[in-house]
Amino acid sequence: MGQRESSGPIGHPAGNPLIDDTNRRLLDALGADPRATAAELARQIGMSAPAVRERLSRLEETGVIRGYRLDIDPAAVGLPVAAWVRVRPGPGQLSRIAELAARTPQVSECHRISGEDCFLLKVHVPTIEDLEAVLDQFLLFGQTHSSFVVATPVPPRNPRRGTRRT
């Protein structure tokens, strides 16, 4: 007998009644076109616009939908160099790394991670020299290891549940 797949998103308990098949279809449609109106979404999933608006409100209120974002191509605004930077803070410097990342505009993402390094940053800059200047700021508080983004064969996307094989 196969295992039953839980139905809640990461961070939510299994069996979350909010994430039913209709809401999954709604999230898929919204993910494909985040600017779609409630009427357009309603047509796509076979519901009324008021019912779609109510479902969207519930998904927003419960934190399933965390927000709506503008996606800008960094290269198009003069930031063609992207790098992932792992940071290993020196003793007592953990909070300083997070604070520095928060106030450094070139840092577009900052994640606390497991392993020897404590942080993973995504940095966008115009040139390699500019990356060096950003890294120098972090070197005051720990060690850095950088990897340049050469290509992005799978662009960022919203998480989706895959099918589990038993």
C-alpha cells in the first residue's frame, strides 16, 4: 500500500484544508500570470470572480500568498554580474553579517544556512571590481566564498509540490 501524500505547503501542517485542488489550480493560474484579474482567474478555473477573490483573500490572510513582487532583470538595469556568496562569520559576528546584508543594496537575497558557512547571499553588481568592494565589507566580519552565476537554465519559480513515488 502506498503512502498518502500530505497536502499542506512547507511550513503548514499536513491536511491543511485551505490547500485543496481548487486552490492549487488557482495558485498555478496566478503563478502563470500574476497580473491576471479575478475575472480572468475565475474563467480559467471555472469559478465566479467573487469566489476567486474570497479564496485569494483567504490565501493572503493565512500567509500562503506572501505577496506580489515585481521581477526586474538585474542586467537590464546595469547589474550584469551576479554571484552567490557564502559567508562564514568570525566568532561573535553572526548578527553583524545579517545586519550588513540587510543594509547592502547589492544583496538581493540573504539566507541563513546549515553547514560550515552560516549565510548564503545573492549579490548583483555592475563589475567584478564592484563585487570585490562588496566582499571587502563582509571580510571585516568573516570569510567569504563566491561563485559567479554563468547562466540560469531554470529561472526562479514558485515552489510546487511534485508527485511522490512509493
